[in-house]
Amino acid sequence: CTGCHQQLKASAQHKPDANCVGCHMPKQRTDDAVHVVMTNHYIAPRPPSGNLLAEKRERDESMSYQGEVIPYYPAQLASNASNDLTVAVAQVREKANLKAGIPLLASRIEKYKPTHPGYYAELGEAYLAVNDTSSALRYFEEASKREPNSGQRLIQWGDALMQAQQWSLAESKLRRATELSPNDPRAWGRLGWTLWQQDKAADAKAALEKAIALDPELPEVRNNLGQVLWGSGDRTRAEAEFREAIRIQPGVAEWRLNFARALASQNQFPEARFQAEQSTLLKLSYAEAHEILGDL
């Protein structure tokens, strides 16, 4: 550094044996992976201030942008079916502007009557986000009518039917989805849970195991299979499935509590207590977890 920057030699802060790289290319926490430390290769004239190695908080997804979504460039789009529908969809994506976006998208679908099923499915997802299940079902049905051989559309429709607890109809849509998309683990996983809600334990277990065979890293399916096994009396296998679910996705309070119950049933009380404690920490208002922790 001093070979090029002669003026540094006259500075009291810059000694011939100074660690130039450690100061001007400091190690710091990254923003995209907050538990990682890296060397910043941007050689800054002055070192950044503050503690660059201090732990950073993980991003809170609830802090994503809320408000009207507007075009960036060009600022004013020509009014036509494609542009108007796209801007309306943007309002409901990521729940950014649901209050204004839902009626806007509904009115533009009514105006343009698009043939593409995606617009109807987007509106269905928006209605689900505000717990208007009956409206969501109507638009998922419209999406599926426009793409009748799509397993994806049937899975979306089946999800809404499950939320509405219309288990028998959900089963019929999801069975058709497994026929159209036999290698889609989502279809098998949702079918398995729908069957379990109708006390069809053997069929539910088979469908969930099929989903896991297609993709072993699906935490919700692992947890659901654990519940089916637990309800069927196979508590040893249930424990293994609950353990896999929280290995893959450790931050779900309900799954932690399922695991705690399974451990307690086999007299593994220290680990059961730990899992119940984690459940209460993940969801402070989870009364059932506090009750189980008290029992433990």
C-alpha cells in the first residue's frame, strides 16, 4: 500500500509494519446469511465504524413492504389487459396491498375475462390470505377449469378445500392431482393429511410415505406422518418422524410440542422438557405448550 501511497508514510497512524488489509478490508457479518463472517474486499479509504462482527438479527418477514405497488420503469404503463392485470396481481403478491388489491384484481378479471388461469389463482391466494375461503374456492375452481389437466391447479384448489375443512371434496381433487402429477410430493402429502382427517389411517400413511419417498426433506409431511403414526399407536416411528421434521425446520412451535409429547411417552423427560421449552419460546402465547411444560 505504501509503495503507491507515499503520503501514508508521513502519517502517524500508518506504520511500515501496519496491517493495512485488516483495517481497510475488515472482516464483518454478511446481510444475506447473518451468522456468517466474511472479508470485505472493497478497499475503503476509511474503515467502517461500529462493531462489524456483532451478531445481526435475522430478517423479519413481517417487515416486508406494505402499500401500493407501482411500476418502476416506465412510471406510467399503457392501459391494456396485460398491463392492467399484471399491476393488479402485483398488489396482492406478498400480501403487499391486499385491501385495495383484491377488489382491483377482481374487477379487472371481470373486465378482461382472461383465459390464463394464473390470474384466477392469484386472486384465490389473496382471498385465502384474508380468510375469505368461499371466495378463494370460487377462483381456484375457475383456475382449474381453464387448466383442467394441471396438478398444480388441483393442489391449490385442494389446499383451499382443506382450509374450509371440506375433506371429502379435497380428497377427490388431490387424488386427481396425484394421477396428473404422480411425482409431485406435494399432491401426495396433502392427500395423506386429507385422508387422515377422515380417519383413513392406512391410506393416509401410504400417501405420506409416498411423498417422503419422492422428497425426504419435506418437514410438514414428516410432521404429519408422525401424527398419523402416533394416532395409530406406532410411537417409536412417530418420534423419528417428529425428530426429522424439526431437524429440517426447527422453528415451528407446534412441531416441537408434538416431539415433546412423543419423547415424554417414552420416558425421555429431559429432552421432552427441552423441546417443550423451545415451543414456548418460539410462540410465547402457546398455552398448550406451557401446560405440557408444566406437566413435564
